[in-house]
Amino acid sequence: MGLSTVTRHHRTGLMKARTNNHPDIHMNLNVRGLHLSATLEINELSARLRAEGKHVYKFGLGQSPFPVPRVVVDALKTNAHQKDYLPVKGLPALREAVTEYYERTQGLERSPDDVLIGPGSKELMFILQLVYYGDLVIPTPSWVSYAPQAHIIGRHIRWLQTSQTNDWHLTPEELERICLEDPGRPRLIILNYPSNPTGRTYPIEELKAIARVARRFRVILLSDEIYGELHHKGQHVSIARFYPEGTIISSGLSKWCGAGGWRLGTFTFPSSLRWLLDAMAVVASETYTSTSAPIQYAAVRAFQGGTEIEHYLWQSRRILRALGRHLMKMLTDAGVQVVEPKGAFYLFPDFSPFRDRLEARGITTSTELCKRLLEETGVAILPGSAFGRDPHELTARLAYVDFDGTRALEAAEHIPQHRPLNGEFLTQFCRNTLEGVQKICDWLQSL
């Protein structure tokens, strides 16, 4: 199937979205039943409890614990005077730096005209769903905002179930099954890896298999690779290598560059989907206008990379890998089921081995579990139900980021690179995180 066929197929979907008789049009402003984003809500609750003098282990919000690299901060200082509105699609130099980044790291050839810059990838995801007509297909567990965004816009959501048995991975068989129900239906499928909330990632052969199914059914893949540079071994591979004509890569500065509050996201399209980028730019021009000028200029330096940024990333991965494996062992030794994280800074523990004892305490859902944990131990984690799981499945997401990343990075510099970071290092520089997980373990044993 040629690129023109893919383009015609999806442009038809966009045109359908413009018709006035589509039933979803009446739900475009429907926010009934929605609440504050679960990650932001738990962060604000944790902050409030701390302000009241209570000790809280903040494992709810997935915010990088590491500082923004010094060379990127310096670039922001240098460009603080930049005050002009920039092009809607983004600063040309930044769009070029993003394409050079993907050519350098993934071997992908893209044009600056294939890049769209926004105030966070979250905003770009929302606009994509707004302009593109089609089902949103989400593997679960998934990041907390995919589904609420679709609900606000009025898009139909199809969940693709995964299981701990398969390391919470989407299988090509499951993707094929849902596509076969209506082979010609426009679909937008979100693939997020390294994963929020599981910390897992996909091996190359699985990516190739998913890509084959996606190409067969002409779906659009939104590959959310915001944690790509936090693959614990620095070996992230984009699925765009295997399905270049139908994959949009989502990224930004928030996770790998420690700059969540800077709010800068990137979408990189194949040229065959340029029409979709242009449609998003129209909406952007009528909403956020353009992304902060000083931040865009500083982001050029971030995407250019270099020795200092590569070293920063290497040490960040080193710390996260050691900490994630250590916490996983603590939880599994306590009887919790959890898979080893391979990237990002998340664990997705399953507390079902304690179901009987939890039920005896009146705890039957993941929400009740997290509420009681916070009340009785001060540990703030998010229920699996916030990530699309069955409320009675006793899963939760733990973001192991409650430590001083600046101190940890500085201390890691004094430990030879060939030596792993041991428990003594983690106890000294990630103490609050270890204490919080130990609180969970002790609480479980007291049931």
C-alpha cells in the first residue's frame, strides 16, 4: 500500500469529523464525570498534607527528580529576552534540531516541516484527537490523560487489554483482533514506551510485529516516546523505524530533560501525514498561538545533545536503573507481584496476593487500597483504575522520584562508571523513596 493510499484513507477520516450530523458532535464539551487529572490531584493532596505537617512519600506525580542540564539552563538565560510571537508550528531552528535528533538517534529522515512544537505533548495529543476523526485505541494500563481527553472531545475509546503475564505489553494478536472487527474504520492507536505506568518497554521483534499489523490496517500510530531517553540502558528504539509512513512520534523536555514545568512538547510526523500536522496547526493558531519563545530557544540546545547532555543522561539512567531494581526486589520479597522496570521511573505493583487480607480490612478496589495507604502510612501512589484497569484489580502505580536528583547525580560522579550503584548509595541519596516502599511492605505484613 502506497503512501498516497494511507493519506487518502486518513484524510477521509478528517473530513468526516467536519460533518454536522455525527452523533459525537453533541459531546464535544462533555466534561461530566471527569475530575482533576489523577496525577495532579495526588500531587496537590500530597503537598497539602505536607503543609499540614504530615510526612508524605510523594510517589504519585511522575515528575523527573533530576535538574535541567546546566547547558540547557544557560541557553534559557541567554534567550530570556526573546519576546516575539514565534511561528505557530514552532521555531525553525528548533524544528530542525528535532529532525537532526531523530536522524542521529533513530536513523529517521524527517524534514523540519514534519515537526510541530507545542506547550507540552499533552496539548498536542488533545489537538490531534480534536482534528482527527476515528476511534482512539489505548492499551491498558495507560497514562491517565489519554482517555479523559477523548471523553472531553467525544471520541469513542477502545481499550486493548494487556496482562502482567505479557509484561503489560500490547500483543500484535490483540491489535489485529480489534482491527478485524471493522477493517476500514479510521483508528488512532497510542503506544507508550518506556511505559507510564509500568516502566516496561518493547523489544525490537515485538515492535516489528505491531508495525506489520498497523500497516495492514492503515492505522495511525501515536508513539508516545517521552521517556525514550530514559531507557535504562540507553537503547530505545522507535517503532517509526518499522512503520515510518503511519507513525507520529510524541516527545518533549519534561521527562528526559527534567523540564516538566517548562511545557514544551514535540510531534514529529511522516511527510505522508503533513495534512494532519497542518490541521493541528490551524487549531493551535486559534488556541495557544505559539509556545514560549525563550523555552523554544533553549530547547534547541537540548535537542542538539552533546557530551554534557549525554553524560547527564547516562548518570540519570544509572540511578534510575539501580533504584528501580532495588525497589522491585523489596516489593517482591514482601509478596507483591511486580515486573522489572526497563525505563522511566515507574513500578506497577499488583497487590492481589494480599486480596483476602485486604478484603478483611474492607479494601476491595485499587482506589480504596491507595486511600488507606495514604491515610495509614503517608505513602501516596495512584490506583490502577486511574490507568484504565478494572477497579477491583489491586494494581497501582508507584513513581519512584521522591529524592533529590541533584545530590544523587553529584554523588554518582564519584563512583567509577564500571561499578553499579549499591544499596549504600541508594540509602544515602534516595532514602525517602526506600523508606516509603518499606512502609508499604511493613503495612502489608501487618494485615
